[in-house]
Amino acid sequence: MQHAVSFSTQPRAATSDRQAAGERVAKRLRGAISGAVHTDPLMTYAWSGDASSYRLIPAVVVFINSEDEVRAVMQAARAERLPLTFRAAGTSLSGQAVTDGVLAVLGDGWRKLSVHSGADQVTLGPAVIVAEANRALKPFNRKIGPDPASQATCKIGGVVNNNSSGMCCGVAQNTYHTMARLRIVLTDGTTLDSGDPASCEGFRRSHAPMLDALHRLHHDVMADDELVALIRHKYRIKNTVGYSLNALVDFHDPLDILTHLMVGSEGTLGFVSEVTYNTVPEHPFKSTALVPFPDPQSAGRAIIEMANGGVQVTTGVTAAEYIERRALATVEHLPPMAPLLPWLTENSPAVLIDVTAPDAATLEAEVTKAEGLLRRHGATHVDFSTDEHRSHALWDIRKGFFASAGAARPKGSIMLTEDVAAPIERLAEFVVDLRAMLDDHGYADAVIFGHALAGNLHFQMGDDFSHPDSAAKFDAFSRALSDLVSVRYGGSLKAEHGTGRAIAPFVETEWGRKAYEIMHRIKAIFDPERLLNPDVLLNEDKSVHIQNLKLMPLADELVDLCIECGFCEPACPSHHMTLTPRQRIAVTRERARLEQTGEDPVLLARLNADFQYAGLDTCAACNLCSLRCPVGIETGTMIMGERARRRSGMANAIAQFAADHRHGIETAMRGGLAVADAARTLVPPPVVEAVTEHARRLTGKHVPRIARTLHRGPGAPKALENRQDPRRTGFPVPITQAGRPSVVYFSACPSRMFGAPATEQALLPTPEAMVTLLERAGFDVIVPDHLTGQCCGQPFQSKGFPEQAIEVGRSLNKTLSETSDAGRLPVVTDASTCAKHLRAFPGDATVADSAEFLLAHVLPRLVVTNRLPVVAVHHNCSAQRLAEQPTTEALAAACAERVAVLSSVTCCGYAGDKGLFVPELNAHATRRVKDDIPEGCTLGVSTVSTCASGLSEHAGIPFVSLPSLLEWASRP
């Protein structure tokens, strides 16, 4: 316990004063916190939405990284009478991560991840992504209990505060039941660590009145048998409506009550700064099946039996996801669905089932039991498979329903989602009644799916809240839903998404007056000022669920289907620096709306101007966001289109000049780097960096910054027979000249212009290494003539000059066609970015990336003679989009005893030449890369030379190309 601060209760600031109050909060916090503070219209709007259907523009956005900063933000918000909301990933579905007050976003300071000895426990900071925690536990065949569908994006802070569960979690493995320790900061600034005896003892002394109040509350509840019975009944199934009242029944010690009330409190009682979980088994043996049924009733009856009376199991059927026919229709075009299509009728749902076991024999026995059960209840096709790839593919479809079903809605509409639960023994009838209610209220487009073993169903539908009757329609539906679930079925109106704004008006209906009053007493004990998220969870405004609803105006057909779920954000290199794909889309929509309505031209002009840097200049346009998006939205392509529309006549003239003078520009670039290399021999490298950085700033970023890891490239390669090279001696058994296959090698412009740092292995430059490897493997290498200046066009495309990109690319395609005899000979390039672009804009010749060609055609003909102990591997954005990760890792594994894949870096942010002109993007994207470099690792690899340069600067070890490393590894 530490740092208690005093406060006085004050009314909240009026709406008209919020912006001014936000500016004052920002003034109080600048210099007091390490993170960014935003009050400008662009950034506050960017943070105005979560994954729910609500939008509230915060008065100020602050990034926090420590408990001291939590206290500072609490004090500043209190002083200016603004409500305070904490935000982790913003995947919240009930509107609990948005506010019109102070939005405190969790920064990198909350990323603690510590696996305890034996992996029976893991300690996590609130900014750790669930999937990251499970990756750390996977080697031990353990995982954390909560497993939400958004686990690749959502963070531990949100999981704790919403008591999130998921597909296999059930009730027994949620945070409430698997939490071993909690560290929290209360509204008076006090820190309590439930796992630290000294902290607990100090808290008992300093906060005796608070603990006495909780103790009285416990006794008041326990004295009411009817209330106790209600609480026990409500938590037999998943339930996140209101506060965790089971804490008042399950525990006697007020400290235990306090920490368990924090779980599921949606940031309304305090701040969770750390949690320790008791981990659960992740059995290594698993079999998966997507099982169709003739009708919902038969599927429901099968699930009731599989549910084992609601008792959670870790061996046997551990997951059963109900997917109704209308939901299946939104994904039936996907390849993993093909085997199921012949068995689907107009009304047949399917159940996605996992059977897990600790060993193969047990798995076989459990699968046999499950097959018999399923057929007994009428399953029309049962096909269990242990194929891990197929299992992942099926579960990716299920996890993506939130977005893929949302993308099936009409453009311009918002996606609405609810999740409810009923007692498992009534699931079969509940499914039918829920479908009928949706249809009766005009939501025939809705789809139903969910975690059926826990009686938990999700449903989604679309509506356009720009239409005057839509809010009233949604209100009527919500009230009918409350009656169906809470009254008729005695279920949960929110099973796992949290109460938020969406269900706050219906908490009393679900729980009754006595329980509802207990919840208000809890809020008063923890937060008498109503400082924290005051409009969430408990709200006397019975229409709050239809206020501040999102509008989704049409803005760009490339992104109009986006539901703003945020699944894309972890892949974005500018995440937490400027904008994410979700935020770029949201701001683009608002600009389009303002353009259409003409209501605030001053604001529109400001948003357009500020979007240049935050939206355009700092977007890597890598489109890794599309790989995370269940419907493949390419935000980067939208950005490239806007760049093109914003280009002036002068900019186009410059681009055309560059396209016409590529040879001279490449030569000048190599010459400039040669000067920089020479300068570094005379003055310290930091001086060269400082001079070029100063010039970059003075010229409005028109002069590139030259980092110490950026060196003059080797230029265009020549075939080895034109050079004397001692490494040619001692080749493997030579292939006769007549039998040697030929290959065309196109060395990409980044490999020609930019060289790698020196290493102790005396590695060859990429072009020379590539030629050496190809000839060493028995190929005759054909290098196109006049290679200097040849370019695939990708740099022009990404900068928003599509006409010049086509012109330049057409020239290269002509050269490659001539050199390869119209594609008769294979063509290989040495940069993933160029390989990907040439596939998108193909000519006669199909171009292979070096990684795939080396693995398939070169490595089998080599003898590996040298290996590193460990090599770091970066999968750059193009390599990821080409799905080359296994290929790259296989090549790296041939050159090293161990491969360490960078987990903190997605796109490195170098993005062609952004590392030269916007180097802060590269620095931000790689800010945690040193944590990924294992002890003893002295070298890393990437498949693009510019990416390698940026990684070399920030990782602390040199990054080189795969051909350079493989040439060394196979050097005779």
C-alpha cells in the first residue's frame, strides 16, 4: 500500500465545458507523464470509438505507463471534474471503452509477462495481448483460462475488467475463478497487491472503513436466503451483467471480496495494474469437426448432453460452437467450408467441436464417444480430424464471425451485437425463441452463433442509425430481449461482453431491486465521486443504450464494410504513434460525413490537414491489416488512393522525372551513400546522423536521414563466369554445361542501392551472394542487361503515383520477358516487396521470391558447412502477405541451430524509403525489438535490404539477407 491522496467530491463538468476542461487536464499532465497527450480534433475523434456501436469523443486522450501516471491522471481528471475511462485494446462490445471525458490509453509500460516456474502461474500486465500470453505458455502445454474470440487483439486489462471468457473457457476458467493475485490502484491513489502480505496488512490498517463496509455488505447479502439463491443461480451460467455479486457469497474476507469485485467491474471501481493467473492445461492432442444437423432442435439436444450438466472438463469435448444456417451462409465461400456444403440444407445449423486429451489413446476414445453422441442426436455428417491446419482454419472462421458476419450487412449500416446465455438444459428451445424474436423485430438479417456448452449465444445484425426510426426499433428490440432472456429464461443478458452502455438500463430488470441496490452500494464504497466510467454498468438513464450511436457513412468502397472491430491494430506499425487502420477508416468516414453535410467546414479543413501526417505520411501501406481483418480490408490501399488524389501537378511532374531518370537517380543514391560511408571514416557516425536529421527537418523532410546502418549498395550483379572468385573452387559435383538449367536473376533496386553492415562472417552483398548460390547449385545465371535503374514500380505505387508505377513496371516486365524467353526460363528476385508487386502486376514471366526459390531449388543442392548458434528472423510485410514465413524459417534453420522469430515487430515501418524520410515510424515499430533478440544471437535476417537496415539500427545486431547468410553457411 502506498501513495494515498485526498480528494473532494465535485460535480462533473458540463458538456459545453468539456473541451476546455480537457485542455486543462492536458496542461496538468504534460511533463508529469511519459506518454503522449492529445486534445486536437483528429486524435480525439480517432479514439472516439471502440468495437461497439457507440461513439463518444473524449475531451483528452492520454497514454499512461505506470501506477504513478495512473494517480496523476486520476488527480487531473478529478480536479477538472471530468470522468475517467481506462482503455486497453478497445475491442469492447458494449461501449465501456469510450468516454467524453478523459480517455487513458495503456502504453508499453504495462506489458509485463512473467511465466512462473513450472508454468502453473503467469503474471501479466494489462497491456499484454491474450495470444502473446498463450504463446509464452504453449511450450509448457498450458494457457490462461479466458479465451475470447478476439484473443489475437484483446488485452489482459480488458479481459479482467470484463471477466471475459470465450469458446472453451466456460464458467470455471474465467478470470474470477483462475485469478491468483491482483494488483490494483484505487481512486484515492492507494495501491493494493493481494499477493503481497505487507501490502495487504498495510491496507487493512489504512482502509479499515472500506473493508468494514464490504464486510457489512457481505453479511447483508448472506442474511437474505432468497438473494443468495438468486446469485448462485445467476452464476451457474456465464454472466457479466452488473458487478460480480458472487464475490459477496463466495468469500468472507473483505480483501478477497474487494479483489473479486474488481473482476468484471469494467473500470468503474479502480485500475488493474497486474494480474497473476493460475494457468490451465492445454492438451497437445486435439481433434476437430464441424458437424451439421438437420435442424436447430437436434443440435441443441446434442449440445445439452455434451455440456455435462454445465461442469467444465479439460479432457473430452472442451468446445462446442453453435453456428446457425444464416451464419454459415456468410462464410460458406471459404475453402475450409467446402467439405460441409453437400450436407447443408436451408435450415441446418452446424456445431464446431473440439475434443482434447493428454495422449493419443485417450483422444481416440473420447472422439469415439463424441461421434456416437452426435449421431444419436441426428448429426448428418461427422468427420473429426487431427489435422492442425484444418482445425486452425475452422476456428479462424468461427473467431472471425464478429467481423465477417458484420461485413455481410448493408454498407453504411452499423453492426449490432449482443451475447446472451440461458440455462444449458433449455438451450434447444432458447435457440428457436431467439431466432423468432429477431425475425419478429425486423432483424431477419441477424445471425446466431456462440459458445453453446455454456448456454451462451451471440447474435449480430445490421442497422443504419441515420434513419429516424432505427433507434426506436433497436430500443423495442432491446426491451423485448431483456424480457425474453432475463424474465422468461432466467438467463444472462450479457454473458461475456460486459454490461457497458448497451445493457446498463436493463441491469435492474435482470437482477431485481435488491441486488441492484447492492450494486449501487458497491460503487459508492469504491468510487463515491463517480470518477471512473460513471455512465457504464450502472446508469439511471433508461435510454442510454440508444444514445451516441455510431453512424457509418459511405467513404471509400475499399473500406465501407469495416465494422471498426480493431482486429487490425496489433499489425500496424503506427499503432500508438499516430493512427491505426481502424482509426484511419473512422476519421475518413467522419471527413466524408462533414463533406456531405457541409455542417462544419472549419473542422473539416482541420481534419484534412492533420490527416496528412497522421493518416498518410505515417502509414506504411503494408496492408498487414488485411491479414488480421476477417474480411480482408486493405486500409493501406485506401491510403495509397488518397495519396494519389492529393498529389499536386508539381508532385506528379517530379514523379514523372524520377520515372524517366531512374538510372541517374539510382547512381546518385549510391553515390550519396558512398559519401556518407566515407564521412563516417572521418567523423563519428552519430554526427553524420545528426547532420542529415537536421537537414531533413529544415527542408520539411525532403532530405533523407542517413542512419549509421545504411551503406552504399553493390550495384547490379554480374554472373560469376565474368569474374575471378576463389570461392568457386570446391563446388559440389559439377553439372555438365549442357545439362545446367538456366535462371534469370533480377536484383531488385533496394538490394542494388543499399548495402548491409559488416559482419564477422565476411558475408557477400546480396546480389553477389545470390549469383554465387545459384551457380554453386548448378544453375547458369542470366542477369538482365542495363539493370541499373530497372524497378518493378512498387515505390511509385505506394507513394500514390499509379501511372508512373505502371509505366516503370511495364518497362521491367518487358525486360524480364525478353531475358526469360517470354517466361520459358524461371525468374527470381531478391526482395519480397518486389516479388509481391510483380505478382500483382505480372508480365509474361512469373517471378519467384528468393526465399521460395532458394528453398525449393538451391538448398537441396548445397552442402551446409557453417552454422550459427542462433539467428533472428524478421518476416517483413510482403513476406507475410506472400505467406513465406515457413519458407524463410526453413532457410534460416539450415544456417543456424536455433531460429528466433521477432515477435514484437510486424511491419518494421521502414516501408521503402519512409525509414529515410519518416524515420520515427521505423523507430516506433521496432521499439521493443531488442527484447526479441536472445542471448548469444549476433545476426538477424530479413528478405528486404531496407528492412534489414532499419532492424540493424534498432535491434543492436546486424540484419542481413537470407542469400548472404546461406552463401556463408554453404561456403566450401
